[in-house]
Amino acid sequence: MAAAEPSAISYETELPFAWRADPAPDEATLEGWLYANLALLRALARIETGTAITIEKEHGVDPYLVQVLERVESKLDMALNLLARLSAAQGELPHRLPVKLSAQHIEWTDVRAPDTAQEITLSLYLSPKLPEPLMLRARVTSVTPVFGGFSCVAELLERDDEFQEWMTRTVFRYHRRALQARHPQ
């Protein structure tokens, strides 16, 4: 995929992803998406980093309490895993597509493509641990024909500072893990 912004950290993978061309939602819908997106990004950070238990162990909290928290976390992980499998079994997730994600842009390859400069709605499922999509508005900046489809690049339109911070953290975390997987120590 072509680089949208060479200096920005990005994450390349295949994710359940869908786009649709539709009119911009009303302000209430956009605010709801922002709230849900922030909640999702925060929850993924907590689930995927496991920092709560680590902090408890480092600060000398009662070992019994740490053990109880670890059991609760284990049960929550099982419940989330079950929810993700049920969602996948019901076919609710969109097709997995190759994507390159940064905090400000997304690139994807698909058999169909939006028009350049068109505003679209994106549904992006970042983690199988939480089968909940990020709902984002984006403006298509380029569409290039490639073998079997189109390579598309879009600028994310969400400019909320808190969202930008959490999106940057999330992309950085996934980018770092991808590097670690390619270069194990």
C-alpha cells in the first residue's frame, strides 16, 4: 500500500472493515459515535495491556486481592471471547480487508471504491476481543486501481483531541506488537 503520511506511525493488518457512502449523520449521532469510540479505545487498552494487575503487584497490595482480581479478569476475558465468537458465528462482522491505519488516515484495498473527495462512514473492528466497531467519518483522498480492486486512502475527520490521543496510543500499541512479532528477542 502507498504511504499516506510517511512520518506517522501506522499499523498494517487485515481487519473486519466496511465503508459506506451516506450523508453525514446529525450531531447527536456523531457525539454518540465519539463517546462509543473513546470507550472502546480505552477498554481495548485496559484489556490488552493488563496494567491494573501489574500495578497492584508492584505496589505491594494484598496478594489475595491480586488473586481475586486475576480470577475476575480471567472470567471477563472468557466472556468477551465467547461474545466475539457468537458475533462472528452470526455473520455480523464485515469481511476482513487489508488496512493500514494511523491516527489520521486509513488505507484499504477492496473490490469496490468510493469516489475521491467523497465523505464516507467507516466501521472498523480493531480487536477480536471486543466485537465492537469504531464508527468514523472520513474523506477519501485517493483511489488507485490495483490488481483485483482498488487501493483507497481516506483522512479521518474526527478532530477531538481526546480521540486523537487514544487513537494514537492504540495505533502505536498495535504497531509495536507487530514489530515485536516480526523481530522476537
